[in-house]
Amino acid sequence: MASAITRREITELLEPGRTRGVRHAERSAEAERLRAMINRYSSFRIEKGDGWWCAPLTAPARVVREHNIRRGRGKVVERLCRELPQRAWVLDWAGGTGWLSSMLLRRRPDLTAVSVDISDVLQEWGRVNYPEPIAYISGDATSRHIFEPGMFDAIVGAECVEHFPNLASAIETAHLWLKPGGHLVVTTPNEGFWAPEPPETVRRLLGRPPSTEHSERGEIYDQSIPAAVMEETMRRAGFSRVRVEFTQFGGEWPLRGICQYFGVRAAEWAARSAEAVERLAPKALGRKLGFTQIVWARR
């Protein structure tokens, strides 16, 4: 078994002039299969221009990304920047390109941001395109042997837990890596409103061909997780003060459709309108209309 990566190694990795990542030495055969699959999918999305964690973007992908940032990742970053102590250590869990790390460091350059992901394609894109000092760790983000226990003040998982084959084990691993009192924040599609693409009946009414979304994703999206399951899993792992917030009313595909048929300005107006409704809506309505759920917890 490979030894855990230490804070000292991360600090050395972030020294001026150092650009290479730390690679976790051992991966299971299943992790290697997953790495190859995600690399293929990521390369396809970058080439197509609708992988909105990268750029350049198509116009619909840009509208969706900005909406997501304002109501999803942006809310997470804003709160963490207020609450984290000076020089805190943050793990961008299954962080892909590290763009959430980039958002955090632009606001709080005193933080140490570590991004762990299994995809070489996404990490290489981040290393080239983000100027912020992000420590990229290449490895299985659910392997508890990568990091030392109690290494981080916060762990942020943006749209990652739905990809993990064993949710309970992954959440227990996050608990192990956090300091006492540390934050765990997860954003993931809302099981009650999980619609990456319009239903086929809606596509037919719009005169659109059958969706290729699922065939393109392959096995990438394995599950949509009910809020109650997320809360219970976190509590069983030892987390306290677990709270769920529903956001991104209307989802993503309506904005893409509006952008395609009515233009960028109409899609931007629709996104802002949905955000205004979201601020006033009761939580019960959010459970039905929110595309994304944000789950906050403390160790």
C-alpha cells in the first residue's frame, strides 16, 4: 500500500517553479477502467465545446455555467470564504480541472487548495489554464489512503458524489480527512428534479431528434441521490449540522433550449428570473424545482 500524501509534500509541490502533480502510486483495476472512461468523455466534451467546466464554450453552455456558478458553486465559495480561518486547507474533491479551487483562491489567496481527480485530461487542462497555485493530485478520489487523516479544514465536492460507486464509503473517507469541526460541502443533482436533458416527449414537440446524452455519458452518471439519503449517510459517517439547500430552479436543459431557439439574451433573462423566484420560494418548492442540491455538514 502506498503511503499517504502529507502536508509537507503538498507544500513542496506548490513551491514556485513546480508544475507537476503528485500521482497516487496505486490504483485498482476498476479505478483504471474509470480513469480511461472519464478521460474519453472529458476529451469529447472539450472538443464539442459543451463541457462547461472548460473553455471555449458554446453559447448555451456559457449561460448554464454562469447560472450554476451564481446559484451553486458561487454560493458554496462565498460561504466558505466567509467562514474558513486564515491559511485553511481545502480539498477540491474529484475536482476535475480544479476550477472550484481557482474560484476559491481568487477570493482567498491565503488558502491552500488541493484538487484530487482520476482524470489526467481534466487535470492537464487545469494546469495549463489556471494561474492560481493549485496542487493537483492524480488518483482515485475515494481512496482513503491518499491523504493523512485530519489534513483538511474543508472538503468541497461539486457534482462528484453521484459518480462514486459506494457513497457511504466515500463520505466516511471525507470524514477521515477532515479536522474536527471541518466543513463538508457537496453539490449534486436533486433526485426530485434530475433532468440533464428534456424528456423525449418534449424533444418531439420541439422537433428535436432523440437525445444522445446517455450514450455520450456512458456510465458517467451512475445515480441521482435523494436528499434524505445524503443526510442520513453523512450523519451515519459522524457528521453533524447536516443541512440541504435546493438551488438552480428549472434545471439546465430549459436554458439550453431557450438559448438555441430564442437567443442568448432570452436565456440569460430566464436564468435571472429563475434565480429571483428561487430567493422567494419556500424549501418545499425548491425540492420540486431545484436542479441541484447543496448539502452542508460539519465533522
